[in-house]
Amino acid sequence: MAPGIRQESSFFILSSFDLSSPDVKIDIISIADESIFLIELKVKENKETMLRCVFEIATYYQVLSKSKFLDSYSSEFGTNTCIKKAILISMDSLQHKEMKELYNGERIYLKRLIDALEVQVYCIDPESLDVQKL
């Protein structure tokens, strides 16, 4: 396993690990459904808006040298070559509130942006650690 990575189930936890650029700090990498997910983690106390979260993971994805990334970690990721973007937010956080508004028909432009940039949003319950896709 490469330095700076520890495996927990199908998640690879990276502690602000530099992935080929000084500006790329991916929080979590997960493998699921034959895809690699670059995940931006937002704890409950985080006050960033969903807009910023979406732009953050989209920017990290854009500046990441995908071929070097896949080559460097091929032993950990196997033949998975599809890299996806995701945000993991905490239940009852500011971001969770914004996502509830989005699904209540508000924030239509945020929804369009999330869809256009193909960012998946997940919510974790900090007590039970249950994760659901939003």
C-alpha cells in the first residue's frame, strides 16, 4: 500500500494527501461499483456552502492528473478507471440544510450545477455512521 494511505473496507482514507498538485487535497478515496470516488468530506461544524463544496471537488478533479493517479495506485485500485466526484456531508449540517432546500424545489441553479458537474452528494449520520445518497 502506498505511503499516506490506509484501507478501511472499500475506503482509502487520505489525510490531505498531495495527489500530483500542491492544490489537490482529496479527503477520501472510495471504490464502489467499479468506480473510484474522490470524496470531499465536510464535518457538521463546517460552514462552507454547498456551492463552494461542489466547486472544490470539481476543481480537485480537474487539476488531478488522472493517468498518473491511476498508474500510481493501480495495485490498490485494480482495473477501476472511472473516476467520479462526491461530497460527503454530515446530517443536520449547513450543507444538509441546503440539500433539503434543493430537493424541496429551491436552489434550482445549484441542482443544475451539481448535475452538470456530475457530483454525487452523500449524507452521513454521525451517530450511526449510516450513509445515504441525496
